[in-house]
Amino acid sequence: MAAASAAAATVACLLSAPPLAGRHIRPPRAPQIAFAGFRLPLRLRARSMAARASVSEAISQDDLKKMAADKAVEYVQSGMVLGLGTGSTAAFVVAKIGELLKDGKLTNIVGVPTSKRTAEQAAAVGIPLSVLDAHPKIDLAIDGADEVDPELNLVKGRGGALLREKMVEAASTKFIVVVDETKLVDGLGGSQLAMPVEVVQFCWKYNAERLKNLPELAGCEAKLRMDGDIPYVTDNSNYIVDLYFKMPIKDARAAGKAISSLEGVVEHGLFLDMATSVIIAGKNGITVQSK
């Protein structure tokens, strides 16, 4: 009891004592720092930064593709005829449009698909479909890309749908491209991944040799695209010869013209001066580049 009374007296004395040397003494606090309009203790700020870093690291490439796709669909208006692209990013676009139609937020949409698999997906999510024969003028096309250069020129067609994609997107008043930041290159061919050329099956080896020997494609390697043990066949019953470059193509326009000049070549994957806007999703958010 005596010890407790002494302790109580000590506390009372400390609380009632005047400030030492004219200064008020406060109990020590954790270091604080201004953060987002208020002050967090330094240890809590460290935890917050670590949590945000963990979230950033958790963003997958599919997450980025979906972010870009959702942004692109904001440009879609009721009553439009839409070009529906092909590929993993375009699939998010088709799914979102189907969702908005189901919820009644979009109405009177007509979709022109660029591949059989896009047509199947679009039909499954309730998008009414048509073809260029019935709708030769398209209001807006949305599609992904395999490469995007600083001038918004593209490499497309690694999904195998380059011919129908180019036909539909060339018929579109606006063509919005959706990509994640990994698709940006300084020059087309710079990713060292495939630049596809669709060719007729007849004498494809002959055309593969001619492609790799074009001066405009100097140094490229030409390979027939395979589907397991057999050649890959497009929706148009053609083959694809993939071209691989060690360095970016020096003159993409000259290269595209030279490729198209070869008999037996159906189409190539250089989409030049076609995109009106490119939506890029990165770990720091969404950016939109337009011509």
C-alpha cells in the first residue's frame, strides 16, 4: 500500500510540476511525415508503401489489357457499327460490350467480327453480328496490336487474323488500338517476334524464299507457322509465313509495298497509317495517344 501511494504521489508530482527550463515536455512520438493530405507515422507510411508496391507487382499483363479494353469501350455509343478485333486484348473488349448490352447501357449495336473465334465469342455474349457486305462503313473498330511504334504504326496478326482485321479496320472511320506497355517498340520488328505474312498454300516455300530475299527485308528469317505438326491454316484457308528481324525494319512503308508486290502474298501484318488512337495500359495507369 505504501509503495502504491508513493507511485501515485510521484505521478501527481510529475503532472503538476512546472515545465523544465521554460519548455513543456511531451512524451516521445513516432516520427511523422505528411502523406496524402494527412500525417502518418513513419512506420505506418512504410507499411503503406510496401502494400502499394505489392499491389503494383500483382498487376498482371491481363489486368493491363483489361484496363486498356475498358477505356476503349468508353468510346462506343449506342447505334454504332463496330469492328470487333481478334486476340487476347480484343476479347476483353468484346466481353465488355456484351456486358453493357446486357445491362441496357448500350443499344442497337452491330458488330463486324474479324475472325471466326471473335464471331463465336460475340454471339455468345449477345452482340448482333454482320459482315462488310451489309455494312461497308464501320463507325469504330477496336483491336489489339503486337507492336506499336512512335508514329502509331502497328504490327498485327500474330493471332492469325491479319487479313480480315485489315479489311475491317480499313473500312472504319476510327480505329482504336488497345495494348499494354510491353507492345511499344522504337521501330516495327523491334520486338524480334513474328511479323506475319499471309500467303496462298500453293508454292508457299517459293514465296518464303522470295520474302526473305527482298532488299527491304534484309536480314530477316522466314518460317512457316505451324499448328503442332501441321501448317497453321487461317480462316481464309491460307498459310502464314512469319518474318523475324534482328533489328527494326528500316523503312516499313517500303517493306510493306515490296511484300505486297509478290504474287501469292495475300496480306502482311504491317498496319501503317491506320490507327487513329492507341490506348496504352501500364503499371502507372492509362495513356491515350492520338494522331
